[in-house]
Amino acid sequence: MASFHPEPAERGAVVLSGAVSADDPDRDPDEHVRFARYRRAFDEVAASDAAALIARVLTDPDKGMANSAVCEYLDRRAAELLTDPGYPSWCLEMTGPVAVDDFCTRRLNEWTLLRAMTLSEPWDAENLLASSNWLQLHTAEKSSAVTGSGSSGR
């Protein structure tokens, strides 16, 4: 069983050494410590290594903590790329590793919907109505900021 030890490597890459396992003697039993390690790893990961890091983190036995760490990365990176022409290829690359986690998959899909709305591309209103509170609130905040009508409720 390999352990997860993200360490800075040459040119900002992160060294990955296998899946996370509850039986790994090197695995820290404290999920807060692991979460902090994952956050540091995502802060330092090279774009070319991000999909592999996501796949590794999502093998952590604490699924809630793992998807929280991954979604924090997805949120940061998607916000950076939201209107960038590189978003579709980044999203496609992330689709594979997040497919094992419904929450992360949904978040990535919602970022894609937000991108379509932001760029005035075609999108389905039913998808927005079926989206999480996160996306609906995010969309309402953007809409309120643009229209100046933030006083009315949902």
C-alpha cells in the first residue's frame, strides 16, 4: 500500500506516491492534518499533475473531507479559468478523476453551466433550477451585482 506524501519537486510539481489507504502506517489518522496536506498539494500542483492529484485525494477513506479538498481546488481553478478559452480542455481533463465522486462531479458541471451563462452561451434553465444552492446563490449574487436589485428574495 502506497502512501500519499505530496512534496514539492522540480518546477512546482507534486510527488504522488499511490492511493490513500486507512491501513497505511504512514497515513495521518487526523483528517484535519490530511486536509491541510491536500490543500498544500493543490496549491503547489502543476496543471499537468492536477488530475492525478485529484484521483489520489479521492481515494481517501474520509470521503467528505476528500471531496471538500478537491472542490476547493476545483472552485479556485474554475474561477480562474471561467472565461478563459482553456476552460473546456481543463474541464474535460478533470471529468475523469472526479467521476468517482458525485459531489465533485456536480460541482464541475455547475461551473460549466455558470460559464455558459457568463459567456451568454446556450444553457438550459431546467439545469439551473435543478442545481445546488451553491450555484443558485452564486448566480443570484452575480445577477444582483449586475442589475443592482439585490434587495428582492429568491
